[in-house]
Amino acid sequence: MNLFLLIGWVVLILAILVILAVIGLGLNTFFGGVKKGIEKIGNLPEVKNLTSKAKSDFGRIIGNSTLHIAVIQ
């Protein structure tokens, strides 16, 4: 039970820190920085390889599917 209490406190502290960062930096600056960070992570070769593998595996799974959904108009 103490582990859940500790995790709860950590999550609460992180949420407070994010709220304070948003207030201090402003919404546009904060979310602009988050967007830049996501773009940098997305441009990593490892992430690109993982994404392309996931796309090909997903396409293979969907292509092998025998379930057809009827669209009623």
C-alpha cells in the first residue's frame, strides 16, 4: 500500500511542476517546446525504424484478416 501512496505523491508533484512551468513560461512557449521535443524524438533513426516496422506489421495483420465490415448507407 505504501508503494501506491508514493506513486501518488510523485504523480501529484509532477503535475504541480508541469502546471507551474505552464504558468511561468506561458502556454505558447511551453507547448512550443514540447512540440519541438517531439519532433526531435520523431527524427531519431531508431524511432523511424520502429515506426516503419510497426506500419508494415500492422498492414500485414490487416491484410491477412478475413473479417469484412459491411458499411450500411
